Amino acid sequence: MSIIKDWGNAYTHRTPESDALMTKIRKGGLSSEEEEALQQQILDITDTRRICVVISNEDNIACIRHIFRVEDDAEQRLDELKKEYYQDYAQLQTDKFIFFTGYHRAEAFCKRYKEQNI
């Protein structure tokens, strides 16, 4: 069974709270900052996908190799995940597998990682 999954939907765990926040956005009248803050809250509630980011620093060149969705227990099954991952990709000595709940959190990490390594 594959540990790597298809992307799925960011809004799979909708709740009355997230629906109320969505309604607030739809009504309008919010500043772009307020709307963005509400959208973050919605994603914090609804996007419970487990995301893996593979970074590497081969030859002192920092890079984000891949971002993909994984099974919820992938961190505990890291050896199995690496075996599956390295069937398709070359193994680099400096590879690190970092896990997040929600794509938006993985994306924020990648943005910070790029800014620190430019």
C-alpha cells in the first residue's frame, strides 16, 4: 500500500465554525488582510492533510526537492516512505523529510526556507 497519496481536497473537514467563517468572507466588506486571516483560520480547521516536504542541501545548494501528500502515519513509517520515494528519485545524502498538517503550513515553511537560503 502506497504511503504517498493523491492531493485530495483542502476543505475535507468542514465544521460549523469553518462554514461560519466562509459565510463571513462571502458577505464581503472585509479588508484583504481580514479576509486572508479568515482564510488561514478556515484552512487551519479544514485542511488536515498530512504533507511531506523533502529538502536537500547537496553541495551547499539548498533546494526544496518535492512537496507531496502522505498517509497520516507516514512520519512513523519513514523508512517505508523513503523506500517508496527513492524508487522514483535519486537519494541525496542531505535529504530531509519534514512533515506538516495542511498544505498551507508546508507552503509557508517553503517560503521561509527559500528566503533564508537565497
